[in-house]
Amino acid sequence: MLIGQLIRPFGYLAIRHPFKWVVDWLYPAILTGATIWLMTLASPLIKLIEPGGLIALTLSFVQSLPGFYIAALAAIATFGRADIDDILPEPTPKMVVILRGKQNTIDLTRRRFLAMLFAFLTAESILIVLSCIALSSFGTAINEYSGLAFNTCVAILVLLVYQMVLATFWGLYYLGYKLQE
């Protein structure tokens, strides 16, 4: 049960919505493909782990984000407007929850959706920070062992960064505009 609780912030990815997969996977994958292609045209990917390279710059950008995401999560959890607990309009995001051993599909409220989103963003940003540290520390060894493994690690990291950025913009859209409707 403990492992299930630790990975629970990633439950956001299981929310069902007709357009959510586009923000979570399609756009990040397209941007990742274009970025990796452009980076390989410019220089070998191993240069990304050099001091001042993309990995170090990504780390410096992302390392402050978990605190902001936690603050947003706290604000959402304690937000006082009653309409934040209304179910989102159609197409309503849904999720499967297990209650008393039975699977139930529930419609999400604004509060629950945003709380799940910012919990996910907090966890993902921590994962990106740890990945940047690992690549900075062990990237050369990984590349010497297998260039394909190194390139795959870089591609996954770039995908996660794009996923985080796009989900952040989606969260900002909901906080800035949809809550006012």
C-alpha cells in the first residue's frame, strides 16, 4: 500500500478526458522529437551534460518549481469559493476510484482536478530535478556503456520537461480563466 501512496501523484495521468492525452502526451512527444532532432543537428547529445549545457540549465530552471507547485496545491486545497467544488462542465474529466473493493467512475470537480494536476506537477518536477542530477553525474558513463541508453535518457527527460511545461500552462488556464466562468 505504501508504494501506491507514493506514486499517487502520478494518478493525474489516469484522468480520462477527450483532450487530455493531447496535452499530456501528443504535444510533448512532438516537441521532444523536434527538439532532439534539432539538438542532434547542432552537436552530439553528450554535450548536453557539460557545465552550462542544457541539463544544467534545465536543472537551474526546474529546481525552484516544486515549492511553487506546493504553494499552488495548498491554495487550491483551501480556496474558499463554493463553485470550485462544482463538477467540471462537459466534457467532464473522469477518474476511476476503488471504493470498498469496487471500481467507480467519478466526475471531477475543479478542486479535485486542480489538486491532482498540481500534485502531479510537484512530483514530476522533483523527478526531473533528480534526473538532471543523475544525468549530470552519470551521463558520461551511461554514454560510454551505451550511446542509445544515453540518448533515450535525454529524450525521456526532454519529454518530461515538455509535459511539465504544457501541464503547467493548462493548470494556469484553469486557475486564471476557467475558475472565473
